Amino acid sequence: FRVITTFRFLGNFTVLAEGKPLESWSWVKEGTNLLFTGVKLVYNGTEDFYPSNDLFDVILQNNLGEVRYDNSSSGRDISLTTNVGREALTIMYEVKVTGLPYGALLNPLPPFYVKVDNDDPGIPQGFLLHADSYDDPNILMDNDREVYLTWRDSPEFNSGIDHYVISYTNATGEAKLVEVYGEKRYVIEDAAEGLFEVYLWAVDNVGHEGAITSSSIFIDLLGLRFEGFQPSSEIWHTTRDVECSIEVIDIGGSQIDGPSIQYAISTDGPDNFGPWMSAGINQYGSSLKVVVLAHFDDGEDNYIKFRAMDRAGNGPFESEAFQIRVDTQGVVFSDFSPATEEWLASSTQEISIVVSDGLSGVDPTSIQYRYTTRGRQFYSGWADAGITSGGNSITVTLNLNLAEGRENYIQFRAKDIAGNYYTYSEEYNIWINTAPRIQIALPQDGLEVLENKVIKFDASGTEDEDGDELQYTWTSNISNVLSHSPIFQMTLPPGVHLITLEVTDGIHTVSDSVTVKVKAIPRPPFTPDSDHDGDGMPDIWEYSYHLDWRTPSADNDADGDQYTDYEEYTAHTNPIDPTDYPKKEITSTKEKISYWLYLAMVVILILLGILISTAMAYRSRKHAREVIQKELEEERRLELEAMERALKGVSAARLEMLSSGVGVALPTLPAAPVAAEPEQALPPGEEAPPVPTEPQPPSEEGAPEASVPESPPEQEPSEGGQKTPPEEAPPSQEYVPPGGEAQ
């Protein structure tokens, strides 16, 4: 737990004067009751933990020595009441807490001041009734029921004047009271005829009412005539400030009271006028010309009217309402066609736009346009749209040849009948569908490959600016249609192929071509044991797997499985199938014993020291070389047996024909499917051309020749002398010569 020794007031300190909130330094009427409340005392840091009543008292004291107590405010708002008395004083009140240690109250309440007003305001000075305006010097007679009241301040030296009260009897005999705040003038619009008397008094800020004063004017009614208004209502004005004139004629001969002439305007038809305004005439006469500069809104609903009195006080008499037409705004452009910033199919477009002006109308001869097909900075000059008939709305139609792409813009301008200067439309951006741009990455133009070499085709870089869905068609002048995919791979028959790619976006069709030369591999003039290139692999074996029998290729790796073609030959595996590669297994009991002996020797080497370890390591390496030598001899024996079985049953005449390159070739040995490199992977849904996995029957044309693969870097042999196959390679497939049996 913790001990709290400080306190604070919680809430909003409030002072009420006769139940109404009061601000410090406010004026109050004599005898006003005050209530101090709104806060309660709590332990500091808490919201509802209150000190008990026996620990403190709340007191209210003022600078007059008066003290009020609240001895039971624990858990509630304080409540301290007092009366300000009847003297004109400024009283300071302070709310304090007794019984607490010095400084224990963290937020003492500030002093509160009130000022007491105990006298009434004086009589309003200079109270007058004017005939037709607040400044009208005619204070004797008026010829309408509208009377303008003016007065000056009433003397008041304490709280000040809050408002004035006007009392009069209107034209229907009804007694009326009007309170006026913040002004020392007022207009009475329903004055009674005859001697019209009005009463006025002041009320100060604490509610004291002052003495009453009065003034009167005599009301009389008569009339005038108005002629020759200008300008004509048929004219359109391009400015909202229009000069208007009219002649006022007195009928009775007492002359026109010039200062009484006024005008009023309306921007909402002939029945909704604003207040009357002085026409600024300061002379008298039997005929006066009035000229005013009046402000109107755009449109045909502008009206102006006038009124005046004669010097005898008759009037005011009103003129009729005169129409003023104003059009300060230019034309409006809308309903542009075709759609902007959307791809359009044809470069020939019908352009249309609506030009309108709901007021004075469109000047048809002023309509012009300009356009560009190369961007905003290359606009043509303004050209006449060829419109001859006008109205409030005109549809302009043009036929233009635009360019493919996004750089087509067109803009219009026009004037209205009123004569406002040109209004310009926005610059409309028109997009014309663009043709695709073909990019053939593969094959390269002029590529030369051997037959059966898988050729990669890649046009994935082809672009279409407007994002249309593209359709691809690859064709060859020899093999016809090759594919409809942007990326694929396949083999082509021998010959010079003109490869053409045609791409369409549904609107445009474009094409590009490359040349690929596929060379046939010649059939060797072999005998069963012939090896023309001297690479250790018989011609018949190399030719059967589409390898180049004319060039030494023992170190090549046609299928990229990290084993040379020669190693595949000696292991009887498929040299063009990366999943079929040589594998070595420890099968003899002697080899298994040697393996465990080697492990035991390692333990012994650790125990006996470096010397014994070196000796045993030498013995182990010697034994491994002997094992490898035996395995190589066994492989050579198996190779010779396989060759004998392959040639078994071949007649001497046929062997002679094969050796001379004439006649039917030996059957093609099975070839593994050519795997696409990662960057040549086919797109989803595209299938690679099938690669036969079964031996093909011999044909008169001979077996197709395979391309000569590049030789990959040779792997270093392991400690036992064997090459390490790729990780997780599948089991090898043994070579099965035509008519033979698996070894």
C-alpha cells in the first residue's frame, strides 16, 4: 500500500448567478445570489477516494470580510452560496480548504471577481424617424409605411447597454414591442397612417430598464412615372456590371426628390428582388435621368427596377421590372467520342464532340480544332471545323487518320454569341492499337546443327504495347507448322529451313524469319570392327547412337551425365541418355572384407600412431589398384562378347556392303529423350516432340545422325579410381544391341 498526503480538486469549478453560469469579472445586478460549486476534494492520483469530513472544511470568503462554510463536502461537489448586496462594488471571492497541511492541496482554486451594477441606463439620445432611409433628412413626412428609426447611445457608466426596446402601434392597430441588439437603428415597415409615434428605451447588461423617449412622423401616400429604360432586353452582356438608365417624371408638379430615388436588382426572376439601394441623385426637378452601374449574375433571370418620391413626400413609386441578359461564361465541351485512353482498333477514327452554351448560344463559325499524332509538343495549327449553323448545342464530327500508339491528341475551341473569348476544350488523348513487336531470341539466324539435334525456339520477348493477348504460329518451309507456343524445342529434318514466326493480336498480324541449316550425318563405310577415327569406339556403335564416327570423341559427353562416351561404351550404357550411366557396386566378398578391414585399420592407426597408419594406408591403396585392374579386364571381356552377339547372324555379303557404305544400315540403338536445359523449359501446356525409347527398325534411308555434343569438363576420379556419378541418378540402362540379349 502507499500513503497519499496530497489532495486535489476534481471537476470543473463553476459559479452560478441566479442559476446561470457566470464568468469571473462579470457584471451582476444588485442583490444577486451566487453559488460556488462544480468541484470535489479527492486524494491526489485517485478519482473517487475522498478525505473524510473531519479532516477538512471548505470556506468561501471575500474582500469584504464575509465568510461562508461547507463542512460536509466529502464525496460530493462543494456548495457555497452568498449574495452580492446592493452596493456598486467589485467583490473578490476565494474558495479555500482548511485542515490540510500547508501545500497539500495541489490545485487551489483561483480568485473569482464580480462587479455589481445598481443604477439604470439613461434616455436614448437623438431619437428620430426618417421618411425613406436612415440618413433621410426628411423627418416630418413620409408617403409610405416604411419608417427608418435612428438614435444615439444612452448614458450608462456601469455594465453597459445590452439592447433597446421599440414600442409602436402598426397599421392594423396592433401594439408591437421590438428588441434591437447591437444596432442604434431600425426600420418599421407597417407604420400607421397619420401621426405615427414611436417609443424607445434602453436595457443594460444586468436587466435595468431606462427612461422612455419618443419621436413621430406624419404618413401620407401619392405617386410618380418612369420612362425610357436602357439597355434593351435583347442585348447580351459579357460583363456582370451593366450600366442601366431611366428617366423619372413628376406628375403633380412638386418636383422629384432626387435623394429618394433608389433601385433594386434580382438575379432570380422578376419577383425576387434584393434590397433597395440609393441611386445617388442629390438634386431636384420635374424630370431626372437616373444612371446606375448594377451587378447581375449570368443568365436571363436578371431584373432591375427603380423607385422615387416627390418633395411633398408622396411615394416612393416603383417602375416596372426590366430584364438584363448576361453571359460571361464561354461555351462548354462534352460527349467527346471515341473513348479516350482506351485502345482503339482502327487508325481511322470518327471524332465527335458537343459544343454547347445554354445562354447566348454557340457561334458556329468560331469552332476550330487542332490535333497531333506525335505528342502535345507537335500540334498542328488551328483549323476551321466547317460548322455554319448555330444554336445552344452543336455536334461537331470529324474523320481523322491517327497514328498507332498513345501520342494522338485533339483539342477544340469556340466562342459564344455574346462575344466571350475562345473557350478551350481539354486535350483528348486517343490510343490506337499497336502491332506486336517480334523478338526471336532462339534460334539465331544462320544456325547450323546436325540432324537429331534438339533446337530451341524462343520468342518470349515479343511485346505488345497495348497488352493484347498474342497468338503465335511457327512454320518451316520444309516441316510446315511447328508450334503455337512462344517457347518450345524440337528436332528438324535435314535441310535449309526458313523458320517463320507469325504473331497476331487479333487486329495486327506481323511476322519475322530466321534460317536454320540442319546437316545430315553420312553413313559410315564400316565393317564390324572398323574405327575410322581411332577413338576406341567401333563405328557401328557410334553411328547407332547418332555420334560422329568421323571425329575422335572418346572424351565427349553427349548426354551430359559426367561420363565420357568411351566410359559409356565400356559400361554398355546409352551415351545419349543422361539417366543411363555407368555404376559400380562392391559385389565380391573379398571387396566387402577389404572395406571393413580398412575401417578396422583406421581405428588401429588412431591407436598405434602415425607410422602404422602410413604403412596400412599404402597397403590399402595397392589393394584397391589391383581390384580396379581386375574390373577393367572384366569389362573388356564383356565388351567383346557384346560385339560378337551384335554381329551374330549378319551375312558376309551384308558386312561387305556395310563396310563400303552401301545397302541397309544396321539398326539404330535406342536413344534416350533429350532433356531440355532449365532455361529452355517449355511453357505450361506445351509438349515436347516425342523421342523414341525403343529400337527403331532398320530402313533403307539409314538411321538419323545425332549432333556432336560438346565434351563437358572431366571429373576428377575418387580415391578408388572410379568417377563419381551425379547425385541421386537413376539406375543405368544396359545397352542391348540389335538382335542381342541384355548383359
